[in-house]
Amino acid sequence: MLAFTAGKLLTPTDAVEHPLVLVEQGRVLEISDRSSRQVPAGVSTADFSDSVMAPGYVDLHIHGSAGYDVMDDSAEALPAIEQLLVRHGVTSYFPTTVTAPMDTTLRALERLADAIEKRERNDANGKCRALPLGIHLEGPFISHARRGVHPPENLLAPTLPLFEKFWEASRGRIRMMTIAPELEDALEVIAEAARRGVCVSLGHSDADFAAAERGIAAGARHATHTFNAMRPLDHRSPGILGAVLTDSRMSADIIADGVHLDPAIVKLFADAKGATQTVLITDAISATGMPEGHYRLGSFEVDVHDGKCMVDGKLAGSVLTMDRAVRNLARFAEWDLPRAVAAASQNPARVARIANKGVLAVGADADFVVLNSEGEVLRTFFGGVECSE
């Protein structure tokens, strides 16, 4: 058994002042406050003084970092990415593909499935690395009109046989999929993916309001990097954004880096979706944590300068880290730290239906971060064991 104390604990929806947290076999056994509970005899205690304990962050949309892309075939790629994630408080993540030739995508899905299964079998060797929990398939079922930097020659019309091909390559490890609902046969694919437990997310879409609502009725329940790569909001023709912002069935994510969205739009979004349906993602690429220069996203080159990732004048992912996204959301939306932390922990875990992650509660995995009062990550723990490099 292990014991932890701190100035405050965020569950994240509740705050416990001067908590005592007991951990056994990697899970939270008990949460109480120090005034009413003594540390059991013989149990050593780690005291975080005036710091804040919070659930480990969950990133549902990340393409890479530390100089590597999740689609790289290098054995060093995922470990390097996962080590950088940990330094910024992310304990679980969904490696995210980008549109590429079919054979490239299928090989990447197979490699990512291998990596996920290897960690499931032998996670003891990965305590300093964020845990991949499933794959996010972003593309090729997206709109040509709102493709962003996804290569147009590799976009594909959604069909059930194509989805099945991706599903088989991933061995059922696709847990999230971005799709444009206005595409022909998209509704059938949305319905089938949802039936298999995939979180279907609307994005890279030029859908009007009616098409977006049909996608939601078919089984979509989330939206990808809201406002970016979407038909703009119009007061007489609200389009997909009108549906995403007003439909209570929809959660949605944003890239809160101050580049992809103006801070005023972040506040508008957070006010619209509220404390439980707002999700933070990074959409980080290989350049994250690296000097400015030229990096790769999938099969193409990205120029990174002044915090912007650009291809032919278009934004191509970000160099955002999740801890900074939390602090930005708190500042831009005028939210307190618990609500901002929830957008990076409990909310994404709920959206993706990940059990025992993103919360600190009895029975949950003891994956947590220690923050200062400004939300900066001081330490990261997996199953109650500190990640130290």
C-alpha cells in the first residue's frame, strides 16, 4: 500500500482539501482528508505539501511529438512520443492517423495495434510512458472542401467494406473516428462504427445543419477540433457548427493554443458546451517539444515557426502540450482550474468510454499528476508509481 497527501485533490469535479489517498496494486483504495484519517501503520507517505493532485490527462487526438509521428515505422517513435507526453501530464492517449495511401494507413494501424497489445501484456516496462488506449482514425473519410492539409489524392468515400478493412488491420483497436457526415454512405459507416463502440466524431466537414443532425442521429456523438476544418458559422445557415454547439447529445473538442482559435472563440465554445462536454485535445505533431524547423506529419513536410505548423499557408496540427492547453482554457474561458482539468481528464475519458481513467475515485487507476497552483505539471504517477527518467 502507498499513501499520498497534498494541499488539495481534484477528482476533478470535486475538491478535497488536505487529502489522504491510499493506493494498492495500482488503484485508488481510499480517499479521505487528513483530519479524519490516519495513515495506516507501516505505510510510507509521499507528501506534496501545498500542491494539487489531479487525474492524469487523456489526449484523444495526437499525431506525434519529440521529432516522431505515430505513423512512423521506427521502433523509437512511440516510446519517444510517450515519454514527452508524460512530462506534460498525459498518462493515456489515442495515437491519431492522418490521411495517407491505403497501404501506408493499413500498416500504421497494424503497428499501432501491436503497440497497444504489447503494452497491455507487459505494462510494467512502460511506467515512464503514456499508455495508448486505442486508435483515432482521422481521414480518409473527410470532405475535400474542408480537408485542411490532408492529401486530396488519398481521400476516400466512406463505405462499409473500406471501414471493415481499417477495422481488421487495427484488430478492432479503432476507438475514435473522424468523418464528414455529408459524404455519400457516411451515415451507414457512422451507424456501424457506433454499433462497434467507436466514438464517431464529426469533423473536416462542409455539412449543413441538416446533414450534421443526420450524422448525429446515425450515431455520431462528438466533434473534432471544433471550428477548424468546418463550414463557418452563419447566422442564417448555421451548418455543422450550429449543430455541434447547440445539440445536447454532442460533446466536442478544441485546440486551445491561441493559434487555431481566438481566445474569445474558446470562451464562446466553452460557454456553449459547458463543463461536461468541453474536451481539450492537442492535435500535436512531431515538432512538439522540438526546435523550430521542418518536420513531418504523415507523408508531408510541415514548416514550424513562431508556434505555428504550416503547409502551403494552412495550419497543420500544433505544437501544443496538454498542460498548456489546460492553463489556456482556464485563462481564455475564465474557468477555474478544476473545470479546465476536467476538460483534459474526465471529459475525454467519458467521451471515449475509457473505464477507470481521467478520475481520482475509489477503484480508478492511480494515474495522476501533481500541479502547482498555476496548473503547471510538477510530477506524474502511473498506478501510484512516480515516472522518473
